[in-house]
Amino acid sequence: MSTWIRGGELVAPQKGTSEQSDLIIERGRISRIVPHGTFQGQVSQLKVIDAAGKLVVPGLIDMHVHLREPGEEYKESIATGAKAAVAGGFTSIACMPNTSPPNDCRSVTEFIVRRAEEAGLARVYPIGSITMGQQGKVLTEFGDLKEAGAVGISEDGYSVVDSELMRRALEYADYHGLAVICHCEDRGLSEGGVMHEGVVSTKIGLPGIPAAAEEIMVFRDIALARLTGTPVHIAHVSTKGSVALIRMAKEEGVSVTAETAPHYFTLDHNAVIGYDTRTKVNPPLRTEEDVQAIKQGLSEGVIDVIATDHAPHSPIEKDLEFDRAAFGMIGLETALPLILSLVREGRIGMVDAIRKITCNPASILGIPGGSLEEGARADLALIDPNVEFTMTEGDFHSKSRNSPFIGMPLRGRNTLTMIGGKIVWQANGTHPGR
Ligand code: DOR
Ligand code: ZN
């Protein structure tokens, strides 16, 4: 049966428009987009979805999540991660390779693709590791990873310390058409640190990770992009200095793109004062000045993408002393309201915000999606931009609960997710599957 999505505000990030429109969906694709009130359909032959008061956006794309399968399914499986994704409005997610074993070869990539297909929810795009076992010594077989379904490579969780090896990785990745996603961290500087190094770490007596640990590697990876001509994408930017480096590189014409995560523009290091391990993340929450610079970078377009860095952990890794707890927080189910608050603050326009979670990540990864136009696959989300809510532990679809945003007043929520023309999630909580 065809579907008629009626009366919503259609945000088309690639065209740069936002207007009241109706969409007709047939055989999994958007067949027509018309101004609201002009479509004369036979309601009996159509499933009608009333979108009045809602934003109709392309299915959101999160280019940075951790799904923990294979190996740590007690934290998250591909199926539960995909459920959390569609609940949050995401129809495509790219998953990082730091699983157990890491995604460093064809068989692991194929396994992830197969498990995602079985889950039948969000589309899952694997990212392979840059080196075997993420050990920083021997490059993985990029051609194999690509053939098996990987869309990019990253050493996320670690940096490739050896610059010569990273240079070769960039050269081979370009040849194979794989996106290179850089986790920028100088381990020599960050080793032993558990939060941002600054006045708060000094006051509360925790060892710090200086901003320079990130910035040194951002600079190195930009230099390697300049040297090789291969585009690099800088993951989870958290400091003012990184924003400045990326801005300069872009002005110079170096092929660099960047992402930040919602926690880096929502929280600063003061959130760590109560030793709540849910605020422990890598890179760490920085200063208010850094938060302002991240917002400025987003508004200027220096930061192209917002990705969650969804990093599930169980109480085994989190209910511990702060310095012994694991780094990471979940994000798929709280990202949207945090991003919409930037729009309400006037820091970025609505269309621009949607671009950073749809067409921009799609184009960096070279994957389909991220647009709402006639002929496009009907992957979309219906957002209620004004509904106010708070997340409780019971509300999450993720297997993990390590979110500092539990109990915080939030505004703006996904109400329906469609993939290939089929509703895969609706606000009443059902998961009919794709
Ligand atoms: O906080 C983080 N958690 N940062 C990372 O780079 C890795 C991630 C994880 O896998 O838990
Ligand atoms: Zn990550």
C-alpha cells in the first residue's frame, strides 16, 4: 500500500528548503512531493500519516557509533543498537571497529553486515580498523574490508602513533575509496588522564588529559591529508584549538571534514565535579570556552557533522571509582533534542542542523540517504520539535544506561521512523521491523 505523509514541515537539507509539503511513498521510494493541500489522493487506497506540527526529515545518519558486537554483547548488540538508532530517528549508522575481536578483516565485516540484516532495523555500515588488532603495527587489507561492506577505516579508541604507517593508510584508503576517520589522541600526553586537564581536575584531584593531546594529532592528520591529498575526517572534536586548526586547514584548501558529539556542546568539565562516571568520556568534557568554540565551529561550518559516539557500557565498567571506570556515554536516543536546542538558541539554522546529521555524513562516507526528493529511498523521520520530556532509565532501547542526560529536561523528539517506505518505529514503542 502507498503512504501519504500529510501536512508536515518538510526539511530538505540538500535543497536547503523547509516548507509545508505532502509526500507520497510508493514501493519504498518517495514518488511525489507536493505543496500541502494540493494532493488529491483516494484516501481509501492510501495509508495516511498525519504529520501536522511535525518536521519531516531524511532519516538521520550517525557516522560514529559503537555496537559492541562481536564480543561485548552484554553492553549492546547490533540488534539493540539498531533499535536505539531507529528510536532516536536514525535510519543509518556507521559502527566503529573496536569490538572484540576488532573489525580488522573480511570475516568480521561480513558478520556485522549479516547481523544487521537479521536485525532488520537501521542500515548499518561497518568501519574497519586501520591496523591489525588495532595494534598500530600492520595495516589491514583495505580492499578486503571494502569488498565485505566497510565504508571507511578508523582506529577509533586509539590513534595510529606511527606517522609513516598513517601516511600509507591514507594513500591506500584513497585508492580503495574508503573514508578515513581519525581518532586524534597523543597517548603519551593522555596516558593516565581521566578528565580534561584544567582547574576542575586540579580541584577535584583527578589526573587530566590536556587539550594538546587532541590538537597535536589533529595537526598531524591535517598535515598528512595535505601531504597525500587524501581527505581525512576528524572524529569527536572537543577543543577550541582543534576547531581553529580545522578552520585554517579548510581555508587553505586541505580536504578535511570534522564531527563533534552533542555532549561536547552541551556539557563542560564542571559536570564531572560529582564524580559521576556517566560524564567520563574520551576525549573528555572540556571548558566552557571550548564549548563556545565548538558551537561557533558548528555555526560557521568548520564542523560538518554531529555524530553521537554512542558508547555503551554496563554497570561492570561504570559503577566504579571515577578513575577506574570506562570512557564513553550512550547517545543515540538523546542526540536529537540536544541538537534542536542549538537551533532554539539560534546557534545554527534548522536546515543546517539537519544537514549535519543527514547529507553531510552521507557524502563523507559515500553512502546513500540524507535527502528527501522524488525518487529517493523513503528513509525518513517525523520529529515533534516542541514536545518536552525527560529520559528515565526505563525509556532506553539500548542495552546500556550510561547517559548523563537521564533526568535532564529535553525538548524535541522523534515520533516515527521509516526505512524503505516501512515504519520501523513509532512513538508508542513498537518495533515492527523492516
Ligand atoms: O569515550 C569513548 N568511548 N571514546 C572512545 O574513543 C571510545 C569509546 C568506547 O569505545 O567506549
Ligand atoms: Zn568512538
